[in-house]
Amino acid sequence: MPQKQPRNKKKAPSLWGSLDWLTIFIYMVLLALGWMSVCGACYEFGGTTSILDFSTRSGMQIVWIGTSLLLAFLILMTDDRIFESLSYIIYIGFLGLLFVTPFLAHDIKGSLSWIKIGSFSVQPAEFAKFGVALCLAKVMSIYGFDVRNWRDFIICIALIVVPMGLIVMQKETGSALVYSALFLMLYREGMPGAILFTAISAVVYFVVGIRFGWLPVMLLIWVFTTGLVLVYVERGKLWRLWWLLPPPLLAIYLLYLSLRDRVMSYCLIALFALGSIGFFYSADFMLNHVMEQHQQTRIRVLLGLEDDPRGAGYNVIQAKIAIGSGGLEGKGFLNGTQTKLKYVPEQDTDFIFCTVGEEEGFIGCAIVLLLFLALILRLVHLAERQPYTFGRVYGYCVLSIFLFHVFINVGMVLGLTPVIGIPLPFFSYGGSSLWGFTILLFVFLRIDAGRNRLQR
Amino acid sequence: MDGNYELEKRKYVIGGAAVVIIIVYLIRLFTLQLLSEDFKISADSNAFLKRIQYPARGAITDRNGKLLVYNQPAYDVMVIMSEQIGVDTLDLCESLDITRDWYERRMEEIKDRKRNPGYSSYTQQLFMSQLSTEEFSRFQEKLFRFPGFYIQKRSIRQYNYPNAAHLLGDIGEVNQADIDSDRYYRSGDYIGKLGVERSYEKALRGEKGMEILLRDARGRIKGRYQNGKFDEAPVPGRNLTMSIDLELQALGERLMTGKMGSIVAIEPSTGEVLCMVSSPTYDPRIMIGRQRGKSQRLLANDPRKPLLNRAIMGQYPPGSTFKTSQALTFLQEGIITPQTAYPCSRGFHFRGLKVGCHGHGSPLPLVPAIATSCNGYFCWGLYHMFANRKRYATVQDAMTTWKDYMVSMGFGYKLGIDLPGEKRGMIPNAPFYDKAYRNDWSGLTVISISIGQGEVNLTPLQIANLGATIANRGWYIVPHVVKEVQGMSLDTLYTKKRYTKVERKHYETVVSGMRQAVLGGTCRLANTSYYEVCGKTGTAQNPHGQDHSVFMGFAPRENPKIAICVYVENGTWGATYGVPIGALMMEQYINGKLSEASKARATQFENKHLYTPVEYSLQTVTQ
């Protein structure tokens, strides 16, 4: 219908009319469920303070939710173009903030990512995602910019890696890893699938290699390499039996083929195979000599190599007990025992999903996960309908970040992904993360609401 | 605009990845939450601390309402191994008045899973039991210095009187066998070990309650689960009323000082045991608190075996008291009539066999034979019975008939008193003699059983029960020491009359004989003008030393109130100890008190010792 509006109609459709209310609805429901979970996680059996009392975390979370809603309203009230024009300044501002943070921070459990403002602590890393997303969107919307161009691609990588490095310096590896989610956006914008494929292959080699030894990895490399040759070069000529060669010999043969036939693809695939082998053998070295002790432990426990019920494994075991004890319908609001009695560590922040599992059961968990899925798919839809690259890139940044948080956080609680301390959006207690996610989401909603403005 | 529509398809890859992730997570949740109960159980054992609420054990009173046993608080020291790190051992040992060696041994014991199967370093383990109130208050002040050590209040038994130790028994910690046989018990629980504490354990103990507490990850208690909705209140134990008359019991114990043996008195009409003395005895109060082990060792090492309840565990030849049962059997079997007289010339002489007797007129009919306790009469009786081939085809048949009479009078098997450890005594039967004499025996071979010697053994309880049966003229109720269990009716075993195989009229004859024994026979010392006493002495031959002095009797003759057996080991003649002690006991019970003369005599007997008595009281044991 909007397309058929007469050209002379000067007035753009109202802000409220073009807002995506479905996303806002999902956001509100998730906020409400999140608050219930924080109540469940902080509730003290036999305690006298009300869950609404501001001295409790559940009470404070109301403050954060209230201010977040206010923030969302303010964002919707601004002009969407302001974000595009201020994006470089915002990015540079955040870089500066991230740079000074370790010097101003007070140590919280070994992390140097929190700075104190008055009586509140703020984690700049949670807000910096917004700056990076804006800046990437701005850079990539420049006329003629193409990720498939190596120079442009490296600019994108640099924009991502610099804040990542700064956050690693704050000893917040988990928050830094979130930025790797932005490669998903780069993929959408044209980054070769091979890069994403390589990255995922690397993770798979690493996990499989540590867990099952070198032979299955070699088998995987062989399958991947042969598959690539068949898909990209040979197109199904299986009758030549060269593909039966073991990976190292296969790689050498492919190099010979590339020199003989002057086909670049052979060379790249050979490099992939060699790189895979090299990566695999360096992975073991990485694990044992480069990674810090607690990271090593976490990975080993996750992969089932170490049984360590009182260390890192304890968290995962207790998380599974808490969730598993919820059953189909859960124990009911405020009736969970595992989370409240502090068997689950970080039960109101990183492990908040345990509370959902214990008190609301499988039904509650399924609702929460499906709401997140709905949010992400809706954001894909919204991003795709953006008329400009800026809005689309920014939208993909937002949804990639949400997807990564849900993937890692819920996966860690379920014992499927490594224990990486990042919050579950809208659920984990804390003002910084809630504000951060709200800003990310509502800036996108504001940009989306402006999509119907007359073409500039 | 890019115009590269190829790239737009990548949204399906990204959206698809999100869908796959969520589906994988939902499957994972499904297996965690719906396919396994293990996590639920783990969660419960994590969070719920089921604390046992101990019920108050039932109190015990005597038949007149005197409180005998009640509960008193004691304090156990508990330890949680994982928390007791860095405790100043020296200070702890000093505060608890224990040696370092003891401390280290105890710690090893606690950690030894073989001896302490329920061991966990995260739960409370018993370190030291039953601190007295003073010890507790001393330790309490310093408790804050010993992290990991806790005080648990327990209830232990206290006794008001130093009497009736064998009857009341005591409680102690359960052993592994107790735990294995009854799932009610857990390590550290108390259970009745002896006496009625053991036989009425289920009534006395009540039912444990359960408090469900919430425990956080560091083991701290965070309150009650659902405000105690699922808690179970403990059910207090039932009170017991013993049939014992404490004053009678105390007098009996006093009279038996320095003598080994037993006094059992029964109320014939009800089978209630009025007193049950076993000497030597001990003060039950030495079995409480931490000196229990020491006391137990002392008592177990005494060669006179004070822990043995001789009234039900001692198996003695009944001597001449047994002649009453023989008279009843012969009368009922028609071997004799009350007028039948047998000769006795200082004993039974037949075919070279001689059973001696003392001087009295001859021949004698039954009543004077009982009164004078004539051996010859009963030897002849048994001889005639066992040799009667008209009535019994073989001697074995005669023996079996005889045995059945004895069993019907409560001999040869446990009577079934409500105390643990009762012995059955010994009544020989035909196969027994067939085996012993290779089928070559006759009435003459076994003649001594007719006078309560030879193979016959009875417990003092069985002798007293014989007295009660005669007093009742032919029936008895299984003797029992508990008159009433609060809120429960007594087992029918203790209310049902059991008739012997002998008719009432024959009992009257025997009663006359026993009355004659008091008026002009062997029991003259028991005669009193207040009421008609019937009695029978016994002088049980003892191949190991002095003969045992026995008295069995009852009073008054009509509507008897008390039947009694006094058994004094090595007390020689029945009339020496048995009769006077029995007389004093009957006087105490029937008159409610002793006359001045009797008091003097009681004191005289109290000080008449057969051995130097060892006193087991709180003072002597704790020294």
C-alpha cells in the first residue's frame, strides 16, 4: 500500500504507524519473563524483603527495565539519520572508552571491564557493540564498498578486531568473542562462504581433535577437501581415483594439478587442506601452551575430557541438575530450590536460564527459546526490507549479536558450548547489558521506522 | 543498491542456522527435563536436608505409679570433617577432657567406612556422645573456636531408683545388625538393649518425625521447605506401667545382698510379675552416660555375672518344690489317691537303689508327705507310674505322658515372658533317655526327676509360675512384667488362662499339703497369723558345692494375692534362706509393710552374706 501513495503526499507515515510492533511485543514479553527469572534467582527462602524492594536484585532489575523503556522511547523520538551521521564519532568514542577502561576499572573477579559511576558500575564493552555495529554499517554503505574486495574486507576486519583486542585487554574474553558474530553479517554482505566455512571447520577440527584424536580429524579434512574439489572444480568426476589419497598427498597432488592446469581453485583447496593439517597440529600446542589454565580447563571439561565436579564442571553439572529437575511444567514461580540455594553459580547473570528451566520447566524454556528465534527471524526480515545498505548491515549486526548471545549462553547452560561468561539478552541481571541490548534493538527499530521516508 | 540478489539468499542460511540452533537446544532440553528423573533426585538431595526429629521415649512407672525411668537431655558432639580444618586439637582435647590419642583414634574411626558406613565429610558425624549438662556448658562456651564441631541435643534415660536393673534394661546406640534388620534405625540412634527397654522397644520409641530443611550450596540451612508443609511431627513413645511393685522389688534386692540367686513373685490371678530379683544386681544408673562402656566391662568381668538375669536365665534343679507337680501328675493319672501311703525308712530303697530322706513317720499319705517333703513317697510314685504296664505300654509311653504334664505346667519351654533372653529350662523326654541309656532304662534309672533333681532344670520364673498355678488351682497366665502399655491393649498371650492337665480337686489336695508344710512341716518359719500361707521348700542338691535353698509358696490360701519363688544359690536348706526371705516378701506385699520384728529380721538377712558383695553403684563405678 505505501508504494501506491501519491507522490505529492509530503507527509511520511507516522513513526508509530511504521514501527514494527511485533518486535516490540516480543521484546516486552522477554523483559517480563526475564524479570520473573531474576526474581526467582534472587529470591531468598524465608527472607522478609519483598521481591519489589530496591535492595534486592529483583527490585533493582525493575529500575533497569524502567530506564531501558525510557531509553527506548528516547531513541524512538530521535531522528534516525542522526545515528548514521554520528556513527564514526560514536565508534571512536567507544574505542577511547574501551582503551581507558582497564585503567579506571576496579577488579571484579579478575575482570577489568567495569567502571564505577557514582554507586553504579558500568561495563563499556556491552555498549561498544552498538558503536561497532553503527560504524560497520556506515563504512559498508559507502558507495562502491564491497566486502569481496580484499582491501575493503580488511577494513571491516580491522573495525571488528580493534575493539575486540581492547576488550581482551580487560580480561573479558567472552565479551570479545561476541564480536566474532559480526562475521555472520559480513557473510550476508558478500564475504566468501569459504571463509565462514574455514572458520567453522577450524572450530570443528579443534573440538573433534581434542576429543577423539588425529584420525577422525584427518578423515574430516579428507572429506572436506574432496568435497570442495568435487563441488568447485571437478563437478562430480569421481571415476578418477586420485581422491583416495590421504590428505597430505592429496594436497601435494592438488598443488601439482594447479601448476599443470593453471587452475587457481586447486591451489586454494590444497592450501585449505594443508592449512587444516597445520591448524590441527597447532591446536594441541595452542591448548597446552597458549591458553590460560582456566580456559584450558573449561574446554577440557566441556569436551568431557576432565571430570571436575567442584571446578568448572561443577557449574555445568549443577546447571544441568537445576534445569533437569524442572520437568515439563517446572516447580513454579519462586519455587526453584537449586538456583535459590546457590547451587548454580552466577544464577542471576550468566546462568539465569537455569532459573527458567527449574521454575518454568520445559514449557517455559521452549517458549523463551522460540521467542528468541522469533525475534531473530523477525530481525532478518526487517533487515532484508531496509532500502539502504546502512540499515541492512546494522540490522544484521544486531541479529548476529543476539544469535551469538543466545547460542553461547543457553548452550553453555545446557552443557553444549564452552562456559563463556556472556549474558542472556533481557534475562541476565544487570543494567549495562539490558541497556546495551535495548539500544542495539531500538536504534534498529528507529532506522526501520524511517524506511518509508521519501527517497533522498 | 547492490543489485546482487544472489546475496539475499544468504538470509536463508543465517535464518536456517538460528532455527537449527534452537531445535538442537529444544531437543537437549527435552532429554534433560523430560527423559530423566536423575536430575530431579540430584536436585532434591542437593537442596533438601531431611532432619530427623526424635520423639520422646516413653516413661516407665511401677504398678503403683512410681516413676522409674524418664528422659533427660544429653549432648552429643558432632563433627563435619570438611569444615573442621584448622582446629586447635590441643585446645579441643582440653575442653572435652579427652586425650590426644583418643582424639586421633576417634577421628580415624569416623573416617573408616568399614566401621562407619554412612560416612560423608559433608555431614555431621558423631564425635563424642552424651556430655553431661556441666560438660556441655563448659564446651559450649568455647564452641566458636572449633569450626566444624556442633552440639546435638539428645534425650537419654534416667532412673529414679537403684533397683530393677535387669527388668528395666537400658538403651544404647544401634549396631549394624539392628540397622540391617529394621530400616527405622540409622547409625547413632538409640535402641533398647536389655529388659523392657528392649522387649517394648517399638512401643517406647515412638515414631521419628522428619523436618525438611533447605540447604544451600555451602551447607547452610536456609529455612523450612514450604514452611513445614511436608514435615512430619514425631510421635512420642508410649508410657509403660510395669507390674512390678517397686518396694517389693527393693526389699527383695536388699534381702538378696551377698547371695546369688533370684526372687520372683507373681500375682496368680493375672500373671503379673510383682518383683523379679536377680542377685547380684547393679544400679541401672551406671549404664547411662559415657561410663556405660566402663560399667559394662566391669559387670561383664565379674565372675558372679551380675548382667545375667537369673530369674529367667538361671536354670536350676527345682529340688523338692517340684514334688508338688509330681503329686498332681500321679493324682491325675490315678497312680495314687490322696489316701495312698508309701513307706519311707530314711529314704527310698529298692533293688539296691537308695534315695535318702530325713526322719519322719512312715508310711505317709500324700498330704503329710508334701508337708515333710518325703523323698521316698515321690520316688515310689514315679516308680509305680513308670512301671505301670497296664496304663502305659512302655516306659517311653509313661515318660511321654509325664513330660506332657510337665509341659502343661509351663516347664521345659520358655514361658514367654516379655523380657529378652528367657531360657527354657530342661524337662527330659523319652528320646533323651533312649539316647543317654541306649534304650535300656526304667523308672528307677530316672527316679531323681521325681524329686526335682537329675535332668530336670527350671528357671526361678517357672518355679514361681508353678506356685501361681497351684494358687489358681490349675491354670496360669503367662507371667509378664508390663501391666499396661499406654493406648494399647496387652498382647492376648498375657490375658489368656492356660490350664494344666490336672483337675482342680487334685490341686486342692496339694494345697493342703503345702498348707501343712507351713503349719507343721518344712516351712514353719513362714507361718503367720495374718493370712494363710502355703509353701514348699526345696533343697536342691548341687554337685558343685553347697546345696541351693529354694522356697515356693503363695498366700493367702484362698484368693491368693502373691505366689513366690526364692532361690538362693548355695543357701543349703530350703528353710535356711528360702523360707524366711519368702515370708518377708509375702508380708511386705500383702500387708504393704513389714512389722517391727520382720524389719529386724530383714536387716539380719540383708547382712547375712554367702560371699562378699560387690556394690555396683554410681559412686563405686565412677571411681
